[in-house]
Amino acid sequence: MTAWNVQLKAWGALRENESMARHTTLGVGGPARWYFKPENRDAVIHAMKCIPSDLPLLPLGRGSNLLVSDDGFSGLVMDLSCLSGIYRDGKQVTAEAGARMNKLSQRCADAGLAGLEFMATVPGDMGGGIAMNAGAFGQQVSDTLQWVEVVNIDGESVRLDAKMLDMAYRHTRLPEGSLVLSACFELQPDEPEAIKQRMRTMRKKRSSTQPLEKPNCGSVFKNPPGDHAARLIEAAGLKGFRVGGACISAKHANFIINEGQARSSDVRELIRHTRQTVEQRFGIRLEPEVCTLGDKL
Ligand SMILES: Cc1cc2nc3c(=O)[nH]c(=O)nc-3n(C[C@H](O)[C@H](O)[C@H](O)COP(=O)(O)OP(=O)(O)OC[C@H]3O[C@@H](n4cnc5c(N)ncnc54)[C@H](O)[C@@H]3O)c2cc1C
């Protein structure tokens, strides 16, 4: 029987020891042992059927919420950017996992469909948005999500009602080892110009309050109930605090920025120090929002 990696090469680009710093917005992280970029949906499903069940798998969107260890990842990263379709049927919009969230929100606004405006400010893909239950400005993915289609570890595609995913603030429970292929949202009709105006206001607020000019991974910590992680970090005097090439943004205290030469270990050390300092000062343990791959925090 042909080895799984030889089979995969017929379905897309398979690379070995691919630097994850190139595939994360924070720009840090060591190599992935295998990096597979399938060429289409059939290739994604085929890959799920033939990769060994004991090989760790990471579905990858835009890497905008990922901190990968300097030691890299010993499994297979599957880049889902080939799945970029967006389809409309009345008030329902179905998007594939690799569709960029800002493109999805723009398409919905053009069609006069409201509910995904916040996605204009989130730099990830729709699949990552589902996995994280992304949200901002009082909206989140779970508000309008109807169903998701996943492919499981046996290579079967299954449609799951949104109610089965246990979605909460920055939390979604996807079946173990599965990845999202597509998702359907039910939206509300509204004037396109009114929707676009809300999106402009959100974008403007973002660019004035977040350090978007430097590599980062968005909010590092979840907001604790009734408070804001940024407020606590700032009150602990940590704005501008640095470890190696990683620094707590002076513009937004819940953002860590890569000043250019940061290593993943610098970011982890900064996260540990921030958690420890905030816990000592306020008795509140911050929970990371960023997904980590490799070393534990
Ligand atoms: C400047 C900036 C601003 C941000 N603002 C916000 C914000 O306002 N609100 C917010 O919620 N987030 C925000 N984020 C964080 C991030 O953009 C979101 O979490 C986004 O949903 C991640 O999408 P992604 O495609 O980049 O996912 P990735 O970072 O590639 O992956 C994140 C996780 O999702 C999993 N995943 C990705 N695709 C799939 C798939 N198809 N199936 C199953 N699992 C998958 C990955 O394995 C990983 O565990 C921000 C980030 C940045 C850099």
C-alpha cells in the first residue's frame, strides 16, 4: 500500500519542516513536521481518510490565534485556505472554512444581511472563527450559527446543529480530531449602508485602540467575568513590560506584540509573568484566549 505521505502529494502540496512563524500573525514558532495544503474539498476529505490516526493534526486558518512552540509541532498542519466559498440562500449564508471572516461580513453587508458585522475586524478564517466562537462588539459566531459541517477522523462529513457544539464565550466543542468544512448562518435583513456604517465604526475603533501595525495574536487572555483582562494588566503596571523581543503593548494591555526578533519562549514567559502578577495583585487568574501548540503555559 502507498505510504500516506506519498498519497497526500497527489492531492495538494505537502512540505516537511515548514516554519510556523510564516503561518501565524505573531510570527513566532518552530517547524511543523508536516504541512499540507490540499487543493480542494475532496483533497481535505481524502487526507482525513489516509493520515495515520496517531499523527497529531492541526487544522489551520490564518494563524491569528496561535502560539506555536519554538520546538515546533511533530504532527501535520492542514492549511484550509482552499475552502473559500461563500453562498447565499435568502437569509441564510453558508461559508467554507477557509473563507476570510472580513470577506464574509463584507459579502453579507452587500447583500443587506446583518449579524456578522464584527467579523470585519477579526483577521481569521471562518473555520477558526467557529473553533474559537469569535466575537466582538457584542456579537459572536454562536448568535447566528445554524449548523456546521465537519469531517471526522474517519473521513466522514457530518452536519451538526449549532446547539450540539456547547458554544460559549470563546469556546466551541467540536468532535475530537475533526475539522470544520463549512458553516451556515441565519442573518437579519437590514439596509446595506446601515450595516456598512456599523462595520466602519467598528474598524475605526479597532485601529485606534489596538496595535495593528505590529505582529500580534489579538487578545492574549479571555476577559474574566465582569472585568477586562486589559484593565487588570494595565492596573498591574505591565503595559510596555517586555521579555526578549516580546512586549505588552502600550496601546492595548491585552495584546503582546512581536518587536521583530521575539521567540515563542519570550511570549510564553511574558504570558506566565502577566498571569502571576495579576493573580498576586488582584486574586484573579487570567485564562489564555490564544491557542498554544507545544509547551504548556
Ligand atoms: C489583530 C487581531 C484582532 C483580533 N480580534 C479578535 C476579536 O475581536 N474577536 C475574536 O474573537 N478574536 C480576535 N482575534 C483572534 C483570532 O483572529 C480569532 O480567534 C479567529 O477566530 C482565529 O481564526 P484563524 O483562522 O486565524 O484561526 P487559527 O489561529 O488558524 O486557529 C485557531 C484555532 O482554531 C482551530 N481551527 C482553525 N480552523 C479550523 C477548522 N477549519 N476546523 C477546526 N478547527 C480549526 C485551530 O486548530 C486552532 O486551534 C484577533 C486576532 C488578531 C491578530
